[in-house]
Amino acid sequence: MASQSIVDVDARHSLDKLAASKANRKAVATWLFFTFSMIVEMFGIGAYVQNDNAGLSIMAWQPVSGIIPPLTHHEWERMFALYKTIPQYRLLNSHMTLAGFKAIFWPEWIHRLWGRLLGLDFGIPLFWFWWTGRLERRLRPWLFLLLVLGLVQGVIGWWMVASGFQPGLTEVAVWRLSIHYCFATALAIAVFVTALVVLKPASERLAPPEAARYRVARGFAVASIIAICIAIFAGTFLSGLHAYNVDNTFPLMNGRWMPTGYASLHPFWRNWFENKVAAQWNHRVVGTAAAVIVISSVVTAIRANVPPRARDAFLVTGGLLILQYILGVTTLVSRILDIGVVHQMNAVLLLAAAIWAWFELRGQRPA
Ligand code: HEM
């Protein structure tokens, strides 16, 4: 009996060793980075759906059977008939043909299909790594929680879509869109940070005296992360209200720094979430503030002579920030929403890069 438990303990130790080995950690991190890249693509598909006004085309919530699109003419007619019952069809698309319906059906179907693929991409390797003992113990509950939160994101997606079926409405509620986007961003970042943690264990972080030397640069990285998050949050209202349709000039809005009509709604706070002009101005201002903070963080990091990997991370963040700004302004002045799709995807990459920069400057905990 005693010898059996010694064998069990030995087996557990060798499995723990395998899980913590460099090669295994690389495999787990690769899977997580791949998942992160799939989420970034999901942002692009979601943005396309929104720009195409396609999000309300599938009236049914069928997490499993919905994977099969209509296969016969009769099925297509049935789906189209369902769509005809919602206000968006009656108020905006009453002369839409079946071909027109198919054009808005497919993007939304692909969006949902991608969500299901993401679930498989995350769930199957999670199960396999766990089953074969290749997952460090500390990661197991956390990754399982991420899987559950991924399913929650699907439910939030449906909750958002359902808001667009209400009488008199032709699109989803802006707040629900914002929550859907922000939750997706949080999930993407959680997966990304987990991959970083797996790849670089605490023992490989900077020694405390070195970490102390880079305190200011690390502080700037944190400020960048906060500023980018605020810009993303503000961006969801600009996008949700289609506020890119007004005042398409930059840097002035119709010749003014402060647009007229900023405070037209009462009480005042409603303007931030319901007024197109205010939503656009807010996003410009917080986006520009984020740009100034990110550029300052890059300059600070270079002047502080941070280690090479951290320097790379700050430079990547700076590059993505410049790209983000150019994409935002170009979307606004050109009204080409396909550029906005890239702007939305790049926002997540930018946030991830800023977090990477902060991560590279983290120190070991004092013993
Ligand atoms: C750090 C800087 C910025 C970040 C992180 C950022 C982030 C975002 C995000 C996340 C969205 C989409 C949200 C959603 O769809 O729910 C968005 C939309 C948008 N942003 Fe930015 N943005 C930044 C700067 C700017 C700037 C400087 C401008 C132009 C002055 C701009 C113009 C736009 C426009 C026109 C949209 C709507 C595009 C669309 O819906 O397809 N952004 N932004």
C-alpha cells in the first residue's frame, strides 16, 4: 500500500516536471497565442457584420444545429420569412430580395461559426493538455474559467442581437454592443497574458533592483494600457452610434475644435453614450491622449535603456499606435468602413502590445 502511494507521488512529480518543462510550456503558449490570433480575426468579422448591418439576419439561437446553414430553397425562404417579422426588415429593408437576404445572412453565419470554432480550438487542446498531465496545476482552474467565459461571451452576443428585435428598433442596443466588444477584448487579453505567463515563468523576470530601475517606464506602460482601454471603450460608442457619419473632417469638426451640439441632450451624461457628435469628439480626444501617453512611454523606455525584449515590446506598441491613429483618421475622413475593420482589429493588438511591454518590465517578488 505504502509502496503504491510512493509510485503515485513519483508519477505525479514526473508529470509536474513534464508540465513545467520548457518544450511543454512552449506548446501550451503556442496554442494560446493561436487562440488569441483567432479572437483578433473574430473582431474583424464582427466589425464587418456591424458595418454591413447584418447582425440581425439570423433570428434563431441554435448553438449546435445552427452550424448547418439553409441547404434548400425552402429552408432559405423559411429563414427569410423569419427575418421579415423584425422591425429592421419592415423599416429599412422592405424591398429586399432573397439574394439580398443571403448577402446579410452569410457574414452573420460566419461570425457565429467562428465563435464555435474558437470554442473547439480552446476546448479540445485544453482537455488534451489536462488529460495528458501537460497543464501546470495552477493553470487548470484559470483556463477552465476562460472556457466558461468564452461561452458567456456567446450568450452576451445573443443578448445583444435580441435587443435589435424590439419594436421600433432597427439595430442592436449600443450599450449591449459596447459590453459585447469590451468583454471580447478582456477575453482576448486574458488569453494573451496567460500565454506570456506560461512562456516566461516568475523566475525569469527581472531581479528586484533592476525592476526598480525601470519603475518609471513600467508606470508609463500601465498608463498606456489604461489610456488604450478608455479609447477602446469610447470607440464602441462611436461605432455603435454610426457617429462616423457626421463631421468627417480632421483635426477640426466642421471647422471647430469643440463641435456645436456636443451637449444637446439632457441630462448631460447622456451625450457621451447617445449623441453622435459627442461620441465622436470623445473618441478623438481620448484616442489622441492615448497616443501622447504611448509615445511618451516609448521615449521613456528607450531613454531608460530597458532590456532588449522590453525595448522591442515598447517599439512594437509605438508602431501599432501610429498605425491605429492613421487608420482611425483615414476611416473618418474617407468613410471607408473596411479601413475601420482593420482599425478595430488593430486596437486589440495595440492593447496586447502595451501589456507585453509592461510584462517585460515586471520584477520577481522579493523573497
Ligand atoms: C489609441 C487610439 C485609438 C484606439 C485604441 C481606438 C479604438 C477604436 C475601437 C476599439 C473602435 C471600434 C469599437 C467598436 O466597433 O465597437 C474604434 C472605432 C473608430 N475609431 Fe478609433 N481608436 C483610436 C483612435 C482613433 C482616432 C484618433 C480616430 C480618428 C480621429 C478614430 C476613429 C475611429 C472611427 C471613425 C471609428 C468607427 C469605425 C467603425 O465602426 O468601423 N480612432 N476605435
